[in-house]
Amino acid sequence: MTWWQRLWRRRKMEEQLEKELRFHLDQHASELIAQGHSPNEAQRQARLALGGPEQVKEKCRDARGTRWLEDLLQDTRYALRTFRQKPGFTAIALLLLALGIGATTVMFAVVNSVLLRPLSYPEPDRLVTLRVFTEQIGELWGFSNLDFGDAKRESLTLALAAWTYGGGTISEPGEAEYVNGRQISAELFSTLGISPVQGRAFRPDEDRPGAAPVAIISYGLWQRDFGGEPSAIGKSLVYDGKPYTVVGIAPVGFQLDGEADVFTPLEPRQNTDPRMQNRRARFLRVLGRLRPGFGLAEGRAELALIARHLAEEYPKSNTGLSMIAYPLQKELVGDVGSTLWLLLYAVGLVLLITCVNVASLLLARAVSRERELAMRVALGAGRSRLARQCLTESAILGLGGGVLGVVLAFVSIHPFVAFWPGSLPRAQEVHLDWRVLVFAVGASLLSGLLFGLAPALRVPVRGVEQMLRAGARSIAGSSRRLHSAFVISEIALAVVLLVSAGMLGHTLLALSSLDPGFNVHDVIAARFALSPATLGNPEQVREAWQDVLDRARRVPGVDSVTLADIIPMREGENSLPYWTTATPPPPNHEPVALASCVSPDYLKVMGIPLRQGRFFNEHDRIGSEPVVVIDENLAQHAFGTKDAVGKRIWIPAMSPSPVLIVGIVGHVRHWGLAGDDQSRVRDQMYYPFAQVPSPLLHFFSSIMSIAARTTIPPLKVVQPLGQQLRGAAGDQVLYEIRTMEQLVSASLARQRFLLLLFGIFAGLALLLACIGIYGVLAYLTGQRVPEFGVRIALGASARDVMRLVLRQSLGMIFAGVGVGILAALAAGRLLMHTVDGMRPTEPSTFAIMIPLLVAAALFASFLPARRASRIDPMSALRQE
Amino acid sequence: MPEKSDLPQGTLDLLILKVVALGAVHGYAIAQRLEQVSRGVVQVPQGSLYPALHRLENRGLLAADWEETESGREAKFYRLTRKGRTQLETEAASWQRLIEAVGLVLKLSEGGAK
């Protein structure tokens, strides 16, 4: 018989076992009768000789070898029956567990998809991203085109490819629409190891100045503008005013750093972009694939060598510049990793509290079942057998909660990802896979084991007799201690989450009240590209921009309008080196300032205070003396005084001769309310758009934004403004439209998001801890009813009894708070490392959060205490 | 009546195999025979007889059938399987060796041990 047959025929085997033993007893008895014993005496002796029939049966069952499985089935049935008998308890336990496991599963799914799962390119671990490092600015993501070209040619260990941002209006086919684009080097697709789903990647000869214009379009654009027809290959696409031939369709969801719809070759940009020939213009993102046989260390060593050669050859631009390679996956994920782990830890704490809660529920039940267990031990059940039964019960509870939790996770994971502030890297890859399921099952079983352990260990071994003899109301001291330990750990965990949430709230408040340096109300900013038709000679371009400003100013509700290449708190920046004496500092050791190219009304639109001198006016134009306005930080750093008007500074990127400082303005928190204090480049300067040299005008025209101060709610002017600026050909569009309020608020999105989640977790923890305290105290006071009865009978007042109960709970609460404070201090350090602008743990946070917790916990203990004080001594004593 | 002694650990299985090897037999008879053959020296713990039988059956050393006894009642009769026979032979041999070795050690005179 195989084991499953044995299992299948269990009932029959039970009958046979019974029959076999009966036969034995009868034989023995009849023999004894033959020897002259009375029938009763004979039966008694036979039974004594065999030993207790039930114990023998148990041992025989053990000998079958399928015992564990039978027991499992039996225990499962038993557990399900008990759960059915106590639907309230079961529902609460399942709900708690589903919440805990569901939340943990969602966080793990995100961590798994974003951090753990390899990139979806072939051999993803051989992909690297390259960065440059200078002592002056630190690490930069950007390469100059010439450095990239040299590195690509010289490297033996790495195949390199590059891309940069682009974008423009697609005027044909379909409605005019502004799309994001990327200019890529021809090798990009082959380096990543992917190929277009239709058509082909770029050929090397197409990635050259003067080559016929070709484009690869995104899968989305293909569906939108070409109806997904394969015949799109070879069709024409008018993009940024130029006709391109479509040669390929990128795979679904392909993205480098954010989505883009049009990919064009990089090198033909030589014609229009002066940065392509400038070694100091570091604007290319570079990635590489390690060639077979080389590792990351070799690649890094070779890059260091190449960088040293370039520094020798081009000391002016490359001195002190090094190149570093990082694994691509780490780079793509960026600093999201720390936030994700932080949330996973936090959610793990909530799950732990849940487990403790369910454990104390189960323990309370186990203690009240002590007599039942003692009875079973007396009837021959082994200790391990009973422990196993307890664990089966809790494992079933855990798995049940796990199944519900996975359902919960399945439903909530996409809303959660959509809720992530900014864009979560690899968000489109987030889903539940087998790893997540394994995690969820593991978490459920582990939780089950965790909360089942305490009741299982309480299975009685010795003193069964006393236990059976004692009334149901007696309670062992160890159980009380265990219960207290549960409450203490729950409170400690809740303290950690509450204090963390409090710290985040405090930080967010402090950051929100910081002065951004400009007036955030009633300002709207949008990127804007001129019609390619107007980009003729420089005079035309200047006139076109003037026209845009004039038209925008006439829109009803618009108070003032300005142009700017960078907008505070929005992505994008331009750092330029400068110096204050005629002799320049050594290359790459110059100080650096954030430079904005703006039109005269910028100060008015943004509401930045003018400290000294003047801002730009219409007399600052090409041909007149080059001027700058600096912020108070730069004045302080460069000249040691706020009184710098009339001095000159050298800004080689703007002009070979020194530039006159005409005004000083207030500092603007360009890097966001939270990030500005930590950023490396905090000095700022402004220079007039009207003085941008003619050769650069074409390039600047592609990066300018419009900002307007309005007299009506700013979003109301978007529509008329767009109408007014469409231009003669109708191909000028506003895009990335944001109010400054939105940008300021987005700069704190991460802090707010963390606060919200921690707030939810902390609230949940507080609630769970209160339920836990209530449950434990209700149970403990329930056990002490006879004692209270005696006390009251002996003259204790209701007050005395209440005080007794509350003292017990206060002891647990304060022990929990003590442990919690220590843990919270450690958690606070972790938070400070993870979140920008995080304030250290302040006493005030504890001062608010801990009384809150103590109050809630006391409230939870009040009900059992009051019930204890109202005990009627007569009925209480009669119970005993 | 001589003093009864407990069975050394693990010998019960060997004794059961030996008794069953003599012919199909039910549990009660095995207990009887063990006690008779050992002239009452070996105390067969009846409580552990049946678990041992079931364990041996489970390991495939014994097979069992329900048959009628002379008195007309159904009883579970155990037989030795081929596997059981081999097991019996090896265990009996090793038991024999053990006894001889223990005997030799016990025969040493106290002076000779020095």
C-alpha cells in the first residue's frame, strides 16, 4: 500500500485496528476464564496486560508513517471548525492579517520590480552608465559630445552609446502636437541589445552631419498617427519643421529616461547646436555595454586612463575631469531605492504589530482552553502533537490572511504606483509575479508561526492534575507576563511609527514655511517653441520672441510676461563657471553659479526682491555692454559683501571680457524647498536674453519657457494664451504648463508622500496597539474577577479596583514607551539619511506623540477597568 | 518462576520476525509464543507489540491477511515477506556475533584483564 492508499482507506484501517485489538483482548480473556478467573476479572486483567487501548491505538497510528498527514488533515478540520464557531474572532484576525500582509506584499512587489528584478535588456548586468566627475561641481551625468566621441573610439572594454534630450512639434501627419524626443547615437539600440519592432535601427552613415534625416518613432506615436500600419516605415514625418523619413518603430514601453516619441540621430545636430563642438558643454547621457571578457573594474580602469589622456590633451576643459562607470540598474533607479526600503521597513513594522495582536488574541484563547488541553494530555495526547495542532491552526489563519492580503495587493498595487510622486522608475514593470507570491506565502506562514508560537509553547506538560482540578479562573503567572510582553512590544512599535510620522510632519511644516525667494502665487510657466519657420536669421528670431511677449501681454488677465531658460524648482539647470579677478583660477577649480537667461520683466513676474542697483531693461541688448544681475549669495561668496553693484566678473561662457554687475537680487530656492540647502551650486546669476550672441540664438530658442503673472487664477489664462501664441502656421504650442504653486508643492512631494504613508501606518499602529491593550486587559481583568470580588467584599472601593487595573496597564504602557523611544531615535537617524531636509528628532515630536499614545492606550484600558470596578462581589465569589 | 527481564532495545522486532517466520500467526499468538519460548524470561510488553507489528508491516517486512481462526473468528494473520526473511537473517547473524563477542568479554578472568 502506498501512503496515499493508506490515507484513503483510513476509516477501514481504523476499523481493522479496533478489531485486531478486540480479538487480542477476547483471546486473552477467554484463556484467563479457562484458568478459572471470573469473566469480569479476566477482562480487567487482559486490559491491564495490553495497556490502555487508546494509547496502543495511538502508537499503532504513529507506526503507519502517514501520521503527520492525517494529523494535518485532522487539525485542519478541527481548526476550521473552531474558526466557524468563533466567526467574530476569525473575521478580526483575518482582517488584521490581510491588511498587514497586503500592505507588505504591495511594498515588496514594488521593491521587487524596481530594485531586484534585472532590467529587461539582454545581459542587463553588463550594461553601465557613465558619468563625469569634477572637483568643482562633483558628479555630473553629462558628457560633452567631443569627450564622448573620443571615449567611444578609444575604449576596448566598453561599447558606448549616447543620447540627449530633444523634442519638437509634429506638424504632419495629424494635428500639430508637441512631443518629447531624444537624439541618439546610431549604436544605442544595439548597445542595449534591442531592435525596433518594425523597420530597423539607425545605420552609422545616418548618424553623420549632412545625412538624410531619418527618425525612429515610439510604438505609441505609431499607433496614434499612423494607425499602427506597417506601411508607416518609409513615410514622412514633419518634426520640428523638418521632414524626416520613418525607418523604425521602437518596442512597446521603450524609454531611456522618461518617455519620448521621436528618436533622431545625434550627429546631424552639429549644424544647429554649437554645444556639439564645445568640450565644456556636458549634455550627453552616455551608457555602455561591457565587451565580452571584460568586467566593470577593467572598464573603470580604462575610463580613468582615457580621461587622463584627454586632460593632458585638452587641459583647458578637461583638467581634473574623470569618468566613472556605474551599473545601469542602480542608475535608473536613483535615490528611489532608499525610499522604497524605508517604506518596506515601515510596513514590516505594521505587519509585526498585527502579528503581535493576533498572537495575543490566540494566546487569550489558548489560556482559556488550558483545561481542554490538559484533558487531552491526560487522555494520551503528546505535547508535540498538541503544539503541532496549535501551529496548524495559526498557519491556517496566516495563510487565510495571506490569500486575502494578496487579493488586496492585486487590487491596490496599480493605484499605489500611480500615486507615487513624480514618476517611479520602471513603473510600467510593476506587477505581481511568482517571487511576490512566494514572498506573500512566506510572510503569511512566518506570521502564522510567529503568532502561533506563544500558544503552542503553553501546552501543559506537568501539573496536568492540578490544572484539571483547579477552577477555570486560575491563571498562570507566565501567561500574564507574556501578555504584558505583547502589549509592551506593540506600544514600542507604535511609538517608532508615530515618532517617525511626527518627524516627517514636523519637517514638512518647517519646509513649507520656508521662503522660496519668490512670490509663488498667480504665476504660470510653460515651455514654448517658436515655429521653425521663424528661425531664419538672428534678427528674425529676436523679433519673433518680442512678438510673442507682446501678444502674451495683451491676453486678458495677464499682468506681466517674461522669457526664461530655466524656471525655479522645475527640472533643468545651467551652471556656469565664473571668477572675479583678471587671472582665471586653474581649470575646473573655478566657482560655479546657476545662470538664468531672462527678459526684463522676470523680476516682476516672479516677485523676486531687488536688493540693490537695477534689473535689466530694453537698453541691455546685443551690442551694448554685457551686464549681469547676481543674487545675494553670489555677492557674499564672490565679494564678501552685499554691495557689489558696479563690480565686474568674468563669465567666459557669456563674454570674453568681464561683465558688469548692475544689480543684486534675493536668493531663490531653485532646487526646491527641501533640496536647496543641500545642493552644491547655490549661487545664482541672471543675464539678459537680448544679449545672447547671435550664433547661440537658434539653440536658445529651443529651450526657452514663458512665465506670466496673472490677475486672475493662472490656469484660466492657459487657453487664451495658447490661442494668442499659436503663430501664423498654427504650429507653436505651450507644453509642460505648471503654476509656480504646483512646482513648489511638487518639490515637497516626496516628503508629503512619505508623511502620508507614515501617517497611515502610524494611525494603523496606534489603532492596533489600542485594540491589543483593550483585548489583553479585558482578558486579564476577566481572569481576576474573583480576586476583585474578594477585594470589594473586604472593603475596596470601585476607585481602588480601577486604580489597580489602570496601574497594571500603565506599567505596560510606560515600559513600551521606554523601549519605543530608544527604537524611535534609531529610526530617526535612518530617516535623516533618506529624506532631504529632514530635521533631527526633536523633543517636541516626542512631547506631542507620546502623550497621544498614552492617552489612547489609557482610553483603551479604561473600559476593562470600569467593568472590573463594577463587579458584584457576591456573584464574583460564587463563580469560584 | 524466574525473574522477568526487560527486552534490550531493538530486539523485539527481531523476535517478532523469528516467530512469524515459523508460519502465519496473529498478534495474540505471537505474544503467547514469545512468552512460552523464552520460558517466561522475556516480558513482552503487549502495549508495544502491536505498534511494532504495524511498523514492520509498514516497512514491508511483514504482510497481513484477515483469516479465520480454529474458533471461527476473524483475526489478522501476519506472514514474513521475502524482504522480511532477508532482514531476519542479517539481524539474527549480527545478534549472534554480538552475543559471542559479549560472551568472550565476560569470560575474561579478572587477572587476565590486567
